[in-house]
Amino acid sequence: MTRGVYSTLYMELWQKQDKFYNYLRMRQEHFDVLLEQVGDVIQRHYTGMRFSISPAERLMVTLRFLATGESLTSLHYQFCLGISIISGIVKVTCLAIWDALHTEYIPEPTRDIWLQNAEQFEKVCHFPNCLGAVDGKHVLIAKRAGTGSEYYNYKKYFSIVLMAIADANCKFLAVDIGAYGRSNDSQVFKTSPMGHCLYGDTYDFPPARPLPGTTGPPMPYVCVGDEAFQLSPHLLKPYSSRDLTRTKKVFNYRLTRARRVVECAFGILTAKWRVLLTAISLHIRTVDEVVKACVVLHNYVLSKEPVSVDDEDLETTLWDYHSSSVRSAGSVSRMRDNFAEYFVSPVGRVPWQDNIV
């Protein structure tokens, strides 16, 4: 093939680092490392009838699709490849990217990983005993035949749900992908592996410890979420907006400040991999593979190309998840009260919170 984008543009992009980065959303050296890891899996052999498409071109087609969300028809004209061929390339390459990278860049969280992240959360977000920030977003899809209304969400679009826990550096610690768009977060989160871990305590969480500067009582390590989630021994959410005392306002501010990292993570994710801003027109199983590839590439690129992000300036256009509120057990509510009291105490307060509240 001598007429497509790969043949005519690839070497030119290689000579101009900024343009290569703009086109494929990663630097050349990181593209080469990724190609080494997935090349053997996506390689296809010469059949005697026609030459096979090289692994580099397959990876380039896939990254361009993820980076722009362009239609397969548009990529067909750019790369001079058949639409069905491009569809197959995207599916296989996304699966290969996830298989090659997720063990290193989204590993199963261990106690050591949780403790390292809790230390970083306390340093960056001033929220002690915090393991991560959790949130759920809708990823739009084109309606597929035979799916009925299962993926039809409250915004009147078809979607799947991406649930994630983010660390203090806006990388994803754990993800759950593919729930029906019509489901609310209570249904999705509690029935997902992630929800079982947080509500059922099956993650290898560190044991409870007193909050810094205090002698007790021991407080559990927690994730933070918005008001859509239900309180649990390992998940905190803000107080209701009614009848807020100053202590509760301070707690809501501190929790929201910590929770914004997951909003930042989603913002960076969608700014770089813009296929997530389009209605993805692929088979539903392939959509899952596309989202998984975007998530692991997000961590892969941030690990090699860290960015400094002001969370107040970064917004995500994926839609928030919503659900009706659920009453929480009294013991869990008292645990939240303990955190709230700590944040207004001399050892737990931060100097600027009074001005904000």
C-alpha cells in the first residue's frame, strides 16, 4: 500500500515530534514501546494473495480512531483500507493494548498500593485515610439492533457506564466497564466487582488507624464519592445540603476537594481520547474493548508524560451518574461525623478552609 496516510504521512510525522504527538496523542518513543508490546499479537502473516497490514499501521489506525472518534468511513478514506478491515483492526488492537498494559498500569490493588496512594492523597488533597475517589460516567454508543432499551439512559441517549476509582495523580486505580446505561449507580456499583469490594470489604484494604495527630479512635481507610453513592464503612459522601452546620460545610468542602481528582481523571481521559465524546458505532462488546483501551492508555501516557493539572480548570463532558438517595446505617454516619470533627480541629484543619466556607 503506497497511497494511505501511513505510507505518505508517518515518516513526516516522525520527524516532527509535536505533530506526531498531536496526531496520535503520545510521543514517538512511547509509540515504539507500545508497538513492541503489542506488535506480535496484532501481526498478520502474508497469505500469498495480498500483503498483510503492518503492526505499526494497525496501531496507528487504532490510536487515530481513539484520539479523534472519527467514523470508520472517514478512516477508510484516509488509510485506504476497507471499513470492515478497520473495524477488525480496532477490535483486535484495543484488546491487545489492554492485555499488554493492564497488569502494569492498572494492577490489582494491593495493600501496599493502597497505602502509597493514601499517603499521596493526604499530601495532595489534605484528606487522610483516603484510598481514592470514585465516580461513574456515561459513554455514549449508537443504538445496536436487538438491545432494546437496556442502554437507554436518563439523558435520552444510549450508553454504557464507566465506573472508576482514581488516585491523587488522576490515574485510574480500578475500573468497571459495560453496565447498562439505564441502570442507576446504586444498581451498577453494588453489583459490580468494584462495588462488591468497597461495600463487601474484599479489597485488601489497610487496617483502620487513628487520623494523623490524634490517638483515636481508629478510622477506616475510605474512598470518597458524591451524593449519588451510599455511605459504607469504606465509602464517604457529602452531607445533604439541608441544614448544614459549619462543621458539615467544612467536611463537604474537604471531601469535594479530594473527589475532584476523579473528575480531573475523566477530563484528561476525554480530552486525549476523544472517541469517548462521540456516539461509538461499534458492536457493544467492541465498545467495551475500546473503553478499556482508552483507560489503560490514559494511565500509560500519564506514567510516561506526567501533567500538572489544576482541577478547577478541567471539566469533563461525560455525563454524571445519578440515583435516588439512600439512608445509611447509624454507625457509618457517626464515622463520617468523626471525619467532620477532625477537619475543624486544630490538627486536622487547613488554613484556607475558613475563607472557602
